[in-house]
Amino acid sequence: MKHPVAADLLRYLRLATPLALLLTAACATTNAPPPSGPKVTDLEIQGTHQVSEGAIKDRILTTATPFWGFWPFGGPSYFDANAWQADLRRIERYYQAQGFYQAKVTHAEVKPAGDDKVAIDISVQEGEPTRISEIQVTGLDTLPEDVREEHRKYVLDGLPLHEGDVFKEESWEEAKARVQERLRELAYAEAEVDGEVRVDVDTRQAVVELRTRPGIRYRFGNTFVATDANPQVPPRRIIEQVTGALKKGDWYSETALANAQARVFRMGVFGAVKVNRGAPDRESGTVPVVVDVREAPFRSVRLGGGLGVDAARQEVRAVGEWTHRNFGGGLRRFTVRGRLGYAFIPNVLNFNKDGPVFDVTAEYEQPRFLFRDLRAQNSLSVEKGLEQAYDFWGGRLQTGVIWQPHPDFSIFPSYNLQVYRLSGRVSADSRVPPIVLGCGEGQAQCNVALSFLELAFTWDRRDDVIEPRDGYYISFSVQKGGGTPLMGDFNYVRLLPDLRVYRSFGEDKRFILAAKVRAGTLNPAGGSQSSIVTRFFSGGGTFMRGFNGQRLSPLAALQRTADVDGDGNPDVVQDEEWDTVPVGGNSLFETSVEMRYQFTESLMVAAFYDTGLVGIEDFSHANRPKLFGPQHYHAVGMGLRYLTVVGPIRLDIARRLNIGEGLPVSTPGYIYPEAGGCFGIGSRWRPTGPTTPSGAFAGAPDGLCALHLSIGEAF
């Protein structure tokens, strides 16, 4: 039974977390002495119609102090006369770069605005823009006759310059760079592009001349390797990886060079890799490939620690990893990684259970297994864990091969054997029914053996794995467990596709739009029982953020007990709300759309909309859950990220929308709360409350708000 003082303390602790984070950030700011000039309270630019006022302000040094005086990540803005005079010239120069050669600053006034404060008013006269009247392209007539039209079309297609457009210097520079890049991609390794623009200020017309010098077309020649003295990695192994992206006699391509560099770096034993072209040989029409590598230490040790904070689970842990990248020669990799921690469920102030958790994994990888792009991977793990519904001892064995024909694409077929000792005991006096765990009737504990084949595909085109801004990620895994000849305790098929897309906007890519769709179905053979270790859960900092960790799930209820009559035996407390534990489901569907904006070098804000569903039955069942039905939940939220070299430290606060009904609870007679509230405030429960999900608020019994503190983007 929860102690009332502990419950109140926990409620205040949850509310204080966001405030404490902001105060910590405020204390971390530097205390530099303020400049001698007055504070700039306001900066207004009048007359901007065809060029954004915000774009102009982004390109000058003088700025106005934000209206919020408590902002902890920056101080006031001060006026500097020298910088201001330079800013006036910058404004006119920026207009010229946008095609407004007649633009000028007609009025600039710095007005007193109180004690040691000024306000600045600027007026600009934009004039008419200069437009492109003609585009002349020279030099492409020297392309080989048999491919001239094809290559000309490829080189000039979709350039950011068109007759009639306003001439912008940025578009002009981009056009030159793009033409040169495309020519070199077509094997013109020495291609150069320049030109000139003739602007008539009176007629406001610009004649653009783009001059190209393609040169001859080259093929790849020999590959040369520059490495350390007495290298441990034979050069032939490096050349072998290079030939996976380019071969002697292929047409020259800078994309092929980049792919070759990625392949060599992926070998995992080099601290630096650079793949460049050598000096072209015009007589033979070939370009040599030069690979410059520096070997990294073949043995490494990494140690660290962490803290997991969630309303449903809190854990402190230490992690470590030892790796040998040339174990027994042949670039075989042997890795031992481990995690040791102590977990409290649900929290350190009021826990149903607590105890040590750990896992140790040994992994052995054999590169070039049978052929170049195939490597064998084997791993063995031992672990002890605590979950909300159960605790366990377990061991996992995995053996398979990874085929990676492209740096971004891999296929991983494997055989897996997993053995668990499951216990549903969550306190000294109550436990989850064994059938919920996948155990037999009447068993307080059971052993579960999963034997399955898995085939996983991954296509990763993200520009950055830790902090993606552009690209996409696609993965799909299929598991077939049990049956002949795999045996095992469960016969099932499990599917899990995952799609993520990223797109950045703006010159400096500060605005990012990210979206994710993930779905899964677990189909037990013949309508049999599934094991809890294979089921789907959602909720937490990286999934549906409207719920705490694993709390988006079908639930089992546990009556609270206490020694009411003093006889030393626990009694069921009838007038208190029951505890609930997640037991997982056979179907999953999640979506997320997130808008991120980076407004300083280290800080980013985000707004997101998450949805999630975890159903009891799989999607092939007659009683399968309905997408956007009463068990499909929705949440909106805001987030703050502090960018670090290991990934963003992320704080997300989500509010679940009251759309749908309560979570399914398998225990008969369970009474739902009447109101969920946020972080314990506004929640209500009465012994006469609703007993069916349809009479409860969306996502009951969990509160409508969730807070997540973690490292790394949500997806």
C-alpha cells in the first residue's frame, strides 16, 4: 500500500523535474562582463516587401534583446557604433546578393529608449529586382559526339537559374558547383566551370554566361594504398574493399570514390580513411585511386554510466565494453560488453520491487566469410532483468551472416535460441497470473525456450545516425519460431517493419521535419498462447511518448495488500486502487511526426504528435484492434534538446488526448480511475468507478501526461 506522504513527495518531485532542469541550465551560463554600449531594446526594419526582414536581421551583428527577460541561454544585446555602421553596408550588400542592385538604406535612427537603452529604426528602399534576360552555356560542344546530347541534358537539367528569374548570387554559385559536380560524375575528372554575369543596373537585366571546360573522359586506373609503417592490415584487404565500389576500367565517378571510402572505413580498424583520385594520365585516359589510411588501436576499452528516469521505472547503471579488432588475425572482431545496474519499479520512493540487473554479451565477427561482402556473426548473452510484470534470468544465442553489398544496405539471416526463467512475482504477496506470461496453468514460475529463424533487412540513408537531418531509414524483420525442426515452446510468426523519414529546410538546415511509422504483428500458430518476451510494448522516450515506459500495453491488475488485522498475514485492501502491470500484446502500430528547430549551436526545441496502439490480438485475428479506433491513442508534446558529441540530451513532455477508451485490463472486477490528470494532479479514483474500458478516459489507468529524460533523438 502506498504511503500518503511518499505519494505526495513523488508528485512534487515529478512537477519539480522540468523546473530543476531549467535552473541547472541557467546556472551553467557564463558571467561575462557586459559591453559598455547601451542595451538594444528594439530593432525595426521598414520597407521590406520582397526580402524577408528576418533574413536581413540574421545577417547583421546588431540584434534586439529578446522580450523575455528570464532567458537563461543568452544575455542582452548591446549597441556598438562601429558594428552598426558596418551593418548598414551589410544590408545593402545583402540586397544586391538577392538581385536588388538599386536598394539602399534611406533612414537609420538610433533613439534613446530609457536609461542606457536604445531603439533602432531603419527604412529601406528596395527598388525593382534585376532579372535574368539570357543564359549562355559554352564548352559543352566539346563533349564526345556519341554521348553529347545525353550528357548535356544531364548536366543542365534542373539548374536553379532560368530566364526571367530574379538573379541571385547564391543561385549562380550553386549552378556553377552543380554543373562541375555533374561533369565529374560523368567521368570528366578535370572538368572546371566558371563564368561571369553582366548586370545592367539601368535596365535591371542580367546576362549569365556559364563557361565549362569538360576535358577528356577518364576511366579508373590502378589502386594504390598509403598506410602506416609495418601495417597489420594487408593492403590487399583494403584494395579488395575498394573494388566493391569501383573497378579498374570503370568510368570515373566521384560517387564511386565516396562509396569506396565508406567501404574501407566500415572495416572498423582505421582511425582515418581518405580515398582520392591521383594525377590523371591523359595519354592512357585513366585516373589512379589513392587510398590513405591510418590504423587505429586494435584493442579498446570503453567505460561509462547512466541513469534511467521514468515514472514506471528508475535505474542506475554502469556499462563497459572491451573490443579486439584483430582477434586471431584476419581482422576478426571479438567484443565483450556488459551492463550492471540496480532498478526500482516503479520508483525509488515507492517501489513494488527492486534489485540488481545485468547483462553480459560476447560477440565474435568473422569478416570476408566465403566472399568479400559477407561476414559471419555469433553472440552469446546472459542477463538478469526486472520488468513491471515479471522478473527473469535468461540466455541468448545468435548465429548468422550479414550480407552488406552496399554501405547503406544489409541483409541479416540468423538462427536464435533464447531461454528464460520467468517469474510473475511483483511483491511478496501478489503475482501476475502465470498464463499471462505464457506459462502453464498453476505454475508460479516457468522456463521458456524460444527457437526461431530471423531475417532482417536494413536500408539506412540517414545523413547522421546520432542526429539525422535528412534521408530515410527502412528496416523489416521476420521471425519464424517453433515448429519442425526448430522445436521451442512457441510456434509463431512475428513481423516488424519500420520506416523513418527526415527533411531539413533553410540554408543552415536548422528546421527539421521527421516522421516515423512502425507496425508489428505476432501470430501464434492455431490461436495458441504467445510468450510475454515476444510480445509488443510501447510507451517511453523513444516510442509513443504519451505513455511512460512499456505502459502502452494490455494490462493485468494486482490488488493491494496490507496486514490490516495484525495477524501477520496480508489482507486485500478493498477500498484502494489496484496496481496494474503491462503484459504486452500481439499487435503494434505507432506513428510520430516531429518538428525540430535549432536556434543556437547547442539548443534545439521540438514539437511532436505521436500515436500508438498495442492490441491483445494480432492483425490477422477476427477481433484485431482497429487503427484509429478506441484503442489507438494520440498525444501531443514539446521537447527541449541540448546537443552534445554523444547525442542530444532530451527532455520531452507529452499530453495524451482524451480520444478513445481505457487500456484493456484482463483482471475481472478491475475499477478504472474516474480522471487521469497530469503528474498526479487532478486524478481521481473511487471504489464505485467504471469497470469497463469504454467508461474510462483514454489510456486509463495511466495519467494523461508523461515526462521523459533521455539521451539521443526519439527516432
